[in-house]
Amino acid sequence: MCIRDRDSNMESRDSSKVVSEDLVKAIVQSEQAFRNQFDPNSLLFHNGDPTPVPLGGVRQPKSMPTVYSDQLNDAEAMEEFLLTNPEYNDLIARRDQLGELKKAVSQVPPILEAILRHRDKGNHIGTQKAEQKKHELIAQEKVKLDVSLKELASFGPIIASLKYTELIGKDLATIEKRAKEEFPTKEELTDFGFFVKKVTQKIFNEQKRILDQIKILKKKLLSNPKPAEEKKTD
């Protein structure tokens, strides 16, 4: 190795060492600054404001700045203001209705599993008393199934009004139809259960999409609450 290359390598190592030392110092300083925010003996404690943080969400302390208007720092005032917006109310209603629909869909497979379980258990015992008990238990589950399917059918107009017919309308019709059939084997019922899970996942994904819309709209409304202020002056 020539002298020039050796000197170049030494300079490179020295430069790397300086960079590493500067990086370590920056990390240490950043960590210390973060800790000082929680140290009562530091001037940086709560951004220099010694006032204790109030409990119950009654007041927003100055040491915890917000992007929202001063009039809307109270949680109750925020919700009251948001509910005056038709678009916000519509999104909340959609999300809640989809939640109820998902719950109704999820109730179907466990009932069908119970019917199959009672039917198979009775077949193994084979006594007259067991047969009678089996039919009673199956009848009880079928009543539950009938109630559940009627609840599911009641969502038809809602699905149409929310324009979800293409997304889940056909799937719900399939669930209602197949749930009235008898599943001869556990494997077939398991396949049906997987189908139902796919439908509930579709509903969940739509709920998540709506929730994202709610968050965006909420931030927009609370950062510019002019309509709410105009309403108070009427």
C-alpha cells in the first residue's frame, strides 16, 4: 500500500470517528431534553408551566397545546359541535349500522354449530330419552336461528340505502339461503363458516374506511369551527 492510500484511509477513519461522536452526542442531548420534560426540577418541565395537569378532561393545560380552537378544547363541546354537522352524523350512522350488521352475521355460524353438535351427540347415545332431549335442544337453536335470520333480513333496506348491495348484498342473501339448509357434515359447516368470516371482513374493511373518513372530517371541522361560532351568535 502506498503512503497516499494509507493517509487516505486514516483520514476516512478519523472522519467516521468524528461523525460517530457527533451522532452519539446528539442522541444523548435529545434523550436528556426528553427526560427534562418530566423532571420537576428542570426548567423544561411541562414546557416551563408548573401547573398540574387537570383530571377529568375539564381544562386543557397550556403546556399541552392543541391545534383545535379554544372554544372546543372541552371534550363535550367538541362532540356537541361535531353532531351539528350532517356529514359527520351520516358517517357515524353508517359505521354503527355496519357494526350491527356484522354482529348479526356473526351470530349465524355458532347457532348452526350448536344444531350439528346436538344432532351428532344424540346419534351416539341412541336412547329414547336422549332422542327427545336432542330434538328439544335442536328446536331451541332453530328458534334462535329464525330470529337471527329475520334480524339479518331487516338490514336489506339499510344495505340498499347505503349502496352496499354490490359489496355485501349478494353475500347476505347467500348466508340467509344456506343457513336454512341442513349441513350433513362438520366439514361443510366449516366451509360455510369461512365464507361468513370473509363477509364480516368485508364489513370490517368498510367500517375502517368510514372511520378514516370520520377522522379526516373531525380534524377539519375542529380546526375551523366557524359554523359553530355563527350558530351561537344567532
